Amino acid sequence: MLPSVPKSFGRLSEAYLSALLALDGKANPLSLAARQSYAVILVDGLGVANIKAAGGHAGFLNQKLANSKSLFSGFPTTTATSLASLATGKLSGEHAFIGYRVFDRQNSKAINLLNDLGTDLQPRKYQELETISEQGVAAGKRMITVGPGEYEASGFTQATMPASKYMPAKTIEERFAIARTELATPGTLIYLYIPELDQLAHRFGTSSQKWLNTIEELDSKLGAFAKSLPKSAGAIVTADHGVIDVPKTSHIYLDEFESMKDLVMIGGDPRVGFAYFDSSIDVAAKRASIESELGSVIDVASVQELVETGWYQPFSSTATNVAPDLVLLPKVDRVIYHRDFAKPKSLEMIGQHGGMSKAEWEVPLLVL
């Protein structure tokens, strides 16, 4: 049985929209107070459990967390899906960024939705919804994105923040400095992106000294930024997902199993695999064979079951085109790889996300 979707939490998809509405003092899903300008600070990979575990290095974050709400990131708990939800105010299924890696059936093409969009793959083909940045500009607001320079012209940025002015900044401190300056202008909504913790978690894990040093730096910069906010400005801190550390002993290699020999592509993330087979496959029989071989370590679900239980919204036609035949959900703290499809470097990842555990889906809503 699939776990229940958390219903008593707000949604990450409501955060950016709520800040936009709060600029005009309008009622908003997260009940943010009216302010003349707002910053939505998204720290990639900073789940509630990660903040608590780093208590000795993140005093400010834990102090704010003690009196704050949590949000449900959405499913899968992966950056492409979560940021598309944040950017559109819609949930996965309503938008077609249903996971990290998908397979376009019409073009027989594997697509990494974070990195592959651009000239050859039009960004708005897979993200057709009106974005909140476009709504904000239409309403006369100054929509600004602050993040590392390498993301400025990316297809993913074009798909999610197409109407927002991008202001590049290399370091966390430089990003906060830009936000501090821009918030002085009324009618400004800033999306500030911090990817460093997620990057370090993948390489070294959340218990590593490199990760702990960086959350300590972030904690200090956030505390200083909060103190510098004028009363006319508001800011919230959230995340796209949490991260769990997975040892190599918990890796499952799908290429070792007969039921996986005829995969066309395996997408998703190591914590939520998207299995694509030839269109002639008997999906029910294939599911039975996978469960027979791997049922002790992997749960298998159909997209329809995930919709019925609320993990996905009913799929749009664009989402249906990239939907997998079956979704593979490793149990406990396991991850899955198929070495015919996985990049060798990905097999070395320690920090993982994408799955249904609370540590992965519970993200903070810290009001500064």
C-alpha cells in the first residue's frame, strides 16, 4: 500500500503565489502578511529533518523552525518537479515536469528536465502553464530572480521564470546583498535560489564537514539578512525537498534482474524510478514479474494509483506523453540504478531524494 499524502500541511506550490498576493494585501493560501516587497528564498535540499540534524551548525534556522509551519514539497521530491510547482502554483501532473528524467514517447527521447531544455527542446513544450512570474509582470510587479550565473539562460529557467529579471551572483552573500537592495523598491517579488547544500549533499552527504560548514555559513547570512529587512519588506525561506544519506550497501542494481532486461528507459531519480517499456508490453504482466523478483525491496505503482492516492494530480495531455508505465519506489532508505542508463558518477552519490519519506517531502516555511 502507498503511504498517505500529508493533508494537514501547506503546499510548496503555494509559496511563491502567496508572496505575490501578499504584495497587494490579498488573502493568500499561506496567510503571509501584507508587505510592499517580498523575497522567497529557496534552499535546494534543505528539508526540515536536515535543519534539525544540523542543530549545532544552524542555530538561527532551528530557532525559526521551532515556531514555524512545514510544507509538503509535492511528489516526486525532486528539484525539477518542486520548482515547476513553485513557479506555476500547480501540482505535478497538472504540469508535465513530473520527475527529474522522463521519456518523450512521441519523439522517443530521454529528457533531463533540469539540464536538457533549450534550443533543440523548447522549454515551454513541457511546461505550458502560465507562470507566476508572468502573472506578476502582468500585474505591474517587479519580478526578479537571484541565483548563480550558470542558470541565467538555462532552458529550465525559461520554463519556470520566463518573465522574471535574472540577476546573477556567485556567492550566497552576494545573492543576499542583491536581494537586500532590490527589496527597497515597493512592488518587488524576488525569487532567491541557493543550490550549494544540495550539490554538496549529493557528493559528500549531509553529515560531511563540507555540508555542515555550508549550512553554518547559510545560517549566519540568513540571520544577518533577517535583521536587515525593513518593516515594509517580507521574506520566507523554504526548500524543494529534503535529503537522506544512502550508503552503497543500500543500492539496488536493476540490470541484475530478468524483469528489467527489456527496459526502454529508466527515468525519475534513484529514490523514485520511472520504468518505460515498449508500447507492446503487457503492463500488468510486467508488474507481476517485477514484484515477484523485487517485491521485498521495491514497491511498484501505476501512475493512476498515484493519482488516486493524491501523490499526483490528474495528468495533463503533455504530462501523459512523458508518463512512465510503472513507478518503482525503493523501500526504506534504498535507491535503484540501472547501470546501462546511469552515469557512472551518479552511482557515487551519497545524498538522495525523490521518494515518499517525510524526511524528503517535509520542507520548512520560515517567515523572517
